[in-house]
Amino acid sequence: MKPLSIARVRSALVVAPHADDETIGAYGLIRALTGRGARVTVAVVTDGAGSHPNSIRWRRPRLVAARRRETLEAMHRIGVPAGRVVFLGLPDGALPALAVPLRRTLARLVRRHRELDLLIGPARDDDHPDHRAIAQGLPQTGARRLEYLVWPNRQSASAAATHWLRLGGLAAAKRGAIGRYRTQTGTITDDPGGFTMSRQERARFARPVELFRDRRV
């Protein structure tokens, strides 16, 4: 495994299946890129409404709007302005059944970034079906492609990372950023079957090193 070099990156696109995956998977990398003056765009693919489908207080429009605000705030803090955060709005949890429209949507997204140097997306062996569908649906480009793993595969061992990025003092900022995704960390209490990050998951997500896999491997 090697340290990740971004010295030549001028334009990067980060693709997140859900609002918070961009922070979990690539917070430090995004900050490193914006700190060097690179142009970073973040695209959130799903609407995020599937995290608490049975909440009465957090109906779909409120939940979707809140999740978008959480991402916008997190990205603003590390140098990505609202105009460079794109919400594609596909249905949360349904991407494997939407393979063709998903591929078309992702192809249009990538075509809008013709001078792309770096494409960052979810791992092809992530345990979450939406993550895998996006990894499979992203088009081939001339840009370098990196994968980040959010949910380790429970059926088999995930492939090893090829590159690491040490966060240093940014690790505490990442931990705080994850905690500010309040819709995912305990604010919603009226849907017992809804998703809430456990303390162990939050600790793992905020580890002091981000790991990536070169897609060519």
C-alpha cells in the first residue's frame, strides 16, 4: 500500500451513493484537494429517503431536505461550495433495479466534467447494494479512478486498499463532521427500524487514515 499522491490533480469528481458517504469515504481527500486549489465536485446519487421510511415526523420531503443540508454544510466547511454539490435524486435503496437509467445518469454526470483528472466512487465490493450498483455503473474515463469502502462485505473479504491518506489534525474535524449528519446519528427517534450509525461505526468511519483502492487493480 502506498501514500496517495494528488499533486497533479486539478479537477476531481466524488460520487456518493447517499448523503454522508462523501464525508465517510473521502473527507480528508476532498479537503486535501481543495487546499491545493483543485476543483472538486461532489455528486450525491440517491435522495436518502430510505434511511427512515416509517418516520411520521420525518416524512420524505423533510428527510430529503435535511440530508441535503447536512452534506452542503459538511462540504462548505472543507472548501466545496454549494454550486459544486449535485443531488441526482434517484430512489434510495432501488439502484440495483435501475441499472440502465443509473448508467445513463452517471454517464451524463461524468460527461459534464470533460477535464476530469480524478474520479472517486464507492467500492465495487461494498456490502450495500446501492454502492455496488454505482461502482458498476460509473463509465470508463481517461481519469484516474479511486474507490472507497464504506460497508465491508459480509459474504467475503473485501479487496485490499492500494493507497492511504493520513489525516493528521483533520481526523478530529472529520469525526465532528460525521456527527453533524444528525439524521443518521440519532435525531430521528420515531422509526425503530430506521438507520442510525452505531458508536463503533462512527469510530471506524473517523479513523485517522483514509483508504482507497486504485480501480485498475
